[in-house]
Amino acid sequence: MKLIKDLGLKIGGATLAAGAWASVALAQSQVRDIPALYPQSGDSISDTIYSLINILLAIVGILAVVYLVYGGVLYITAGGDAEKAGKGRIAITNAIIGIVIVLAALIIYNGVIGSFRGGQLT
């Protein structure tokens, strides 16, 4: 069990380090260059709402992935405790269902909005 925890900590540390390094590399871009985060002056209210909904769905998707990782950690560290393993399995199942729902909502929303915009998916 200690081996699994050590391996998980090493993988997690490497992931955090890679993410921090990537954020430094991306620090050169300006916030005003990202239209989803900073609407341009010519954008309509519908463009702003479209961007906000996409950002909201992305945040919910990230939270679902974090919950999936939490459920996996619960399941792995159960150590033979059936109740803790059950909680981990339920968390994993719920997180996967959440991820599928968020992806489906994102696909449907972008498809519907794209059809209103004349077939241009952004």
C-alpha cells in the first residue's frame, strides 16, 4: 500500500510541476488576447453569454475530474475497508456520469448555437 501512495505522490508532484512550468510559458500572452475571458468591444451580449457558458461548463468539467481523482484515491486507500471502498466506487461512478453529462451539454450547446450562427462552430 505504501508503494501505491508513494507512486501517487510522485505522479501528482510531477503533474503539478509540469502544470506550473506550462503556466510560466503561457504567461507571455495577455488576458485581452483571450476572447472568452475578455470580450472585445464589438462583441454582442450573445457572444459574451456564449463565452460565459463555455467557461462555466469547463469549470464544472474540471471539478468532475477532480472528484473522479478523489474517488480513485478513496478507493485505492481503502485498505480492505468495504465501506470506504464503496464510497470510492460511488464517487468514481458519479464523477464519470458528471463528466459524460458535461461533455454532452457542451456538445449539444455548441451544436445548437452553431446552427443559429450559420453553421460556424467556435
